[in-house]
Amino acid sequence: MSIQVDSSSKEVYEPLIFSGIDSASDSDFQELQSDPTLLVYDEIASQVRDLIKLRNPQKKFSTEDLDLAVHDYFEGVSPSLFGNWVYYPWRHCLVHLLPEEDYVTVRTIRNRYVITEEEQRVLAKKKIGIIGLSVGQSVALTLALERGCGELRLADFDTLELSNLNRIRTGVQNLGVKKSVIAAREIAEIDPYLKVVLFSEGVHDENIDQFFCQDGQLDLLIEECDSLEVKLKSRIKAKELGVPVLMDTSDRGMIDVERFDLEPDRPILHGLLEKFGAEAEILRNLPQQRTEILMSLLNFENLSSRAQISIGEIGKSISSWPQLASSVILGGGACGYFSRMVLLGSPLNSGRFYVDLEQIAKENHGS
């Protein structure tokens, strides 16, 4: 392991993990600690307190009892040598954390029974791919927060622009940074033990097999990209491999579920594009029929009235499809929920579903 990492690089996203017990003799770790500009965060005692309390849920600890239990927990080992030290190059900081198993246990304890321990173990073995990191960023963070998988593959070629900051959770210091890197960094700051693999050039013909299959096949694809070509090609590949697909469209809470794992002959996108021919023919004619295909895919008449107006303004008063943070975050939560249903084998059929808050409000008002 080497710490010769340019912390200012816009491509750095992986933290370095040092074993506490080995840190005293690790030259790289010693070099880090000797840097007077390094920020060090050591709250290992508070994490051990959490661990002790969750292991003894029926016991009411006094402050003194808990302090004594923490002291006994280290069993004479210096607290600085316990657990792991995690170095985040992009923040130039070192954080002291519990070992992976204990860390995951404490961090997900508030999931328990809503997600059972057995379900959490099943999810820890699952691989999810996300293409497109606007809505996809919200999905990825939801999955990371809940530990809804064991591996995330994130694909997006784009960099953060100022106009993205109405819906992508990050700061202005990340303008010009790849969206994939931004998402991976935030996930690492939530859980440095969660495996994240980046495809920072997006998904294309040369790497689509790698995205779906390298080091084990995806268990679920969440597709959130703007490219019609990628939407079609990723579904064709998912269907070929029997990988289920989810997509949120950020209008009327619209979620698409395609269970290619259960329905291997199911037409992509619910058959909405069958009038344009077979899959290969649709791809071939996409440049000439792009608008018609998009309108059929969106089922234009079912969009909200404001979305319909917005589409008519693209290329006139606006340059692309509008998206709001409230819709994007709602979609992230919905995809997180549905992904759990798919991966845990809960009943969920293919189809297009709506979590339409505007309609709920109208019905509540008696309209």
C-alpha cells in the first residue's frame, strides 16, 4: 500500500484502510501521521459505546458503567491500535473506525426488523449497477445508507455542472468533478467498507460486458441515464442475462420494473416500442425516429401537465429535461425500496407504477 496519492486529483475516490494493530509499524501510516496538515478524527470510544449498548439492549448503563465497559472492551490494548484507520485523500483526513463487521453491525442497527439480520446478509452478497448519476446518485446513496447491497457499480461519463445543483447532493467545490467520483466519495464517507466500482466513461459497447459481468454478474440494474441508445442497449443486455431492471423518471413518481429474471421473453420497456420494430431495428432507426421513440417510451399523454409543457420547451427556452430535487429524492427512495423487494424475492411484478404526490394532494383536497 502506498500513500503517494495526489489528494487534489479529481479522480481519487477510494479511501486507504490501515489496520490499527499494524499501524505502529506501518511506514505509510507513520508518514501520514507526521504531516502537520493532516486532520485526525478519533471517536473510537463512542463507537465502542454504541457496540456495547446494542449487544446489551435490555441493560440501562450509567455513564460510569459504560465508561468501565469500554475500558474493559479494549482489554489492555491501546485504543489507538484497535479497529482501523481510514484515510480519505480528497479531504486529507484520517478517521478511526471499528473493524468492518462491527462497523456494519452498529451502522445498520436501526435497520433491524424492518430489514431482518438474515435479509441484511442476503443483501450483502448482491451486486447492483447504476447507470446515470442524477437520480442515480440519490439511489446510490439510499442503497449505501441502508447497506442494500454488497457492491455498487456506478456509471456516468459526465462532470458536475452548476445547473446540476438543484438536484444532486454535493457542494460547489465539486464543480468539474466526475459525477461518478462525487457519488463514490460520499459513499466512502458513509461506509468505507462498501465495495464501489466506477465506470467513469459511462457504459458503452466496449465495456458493457465488463459492467454487467466482471467479478460476478449484476443482480439488478438501475438505469437512470439520458441516452436513449444506452437505455435500449443496457436493457437488451439485461434481458440476455436475466437481470431485472428498475428506472425512475422523476415525473409523477413513475417507476418502471422489468423482471427479466422472471420473464426472459418479456419485451423491453413493456413493449411500448414494439411498433418501431424489433430491438435491433429500433436501434438502427433511432437517429431518424428519436423524438417519436422518446414520446412512446414516456407515454407522453400520461406525463404531468407541467412535464408535457417542459418537453415542448426543450430546444426553445430550456436545453434539457427539467428535474427537481423533491422528485429525484423520491425516486431514489422508491428505487431503494423496490430494489430490496427484487433482491429479497418479495412479490413484485413487472410494470409501470406511480407514486403521484400531486394526485394524492388533489384527492385529499377533493378535486
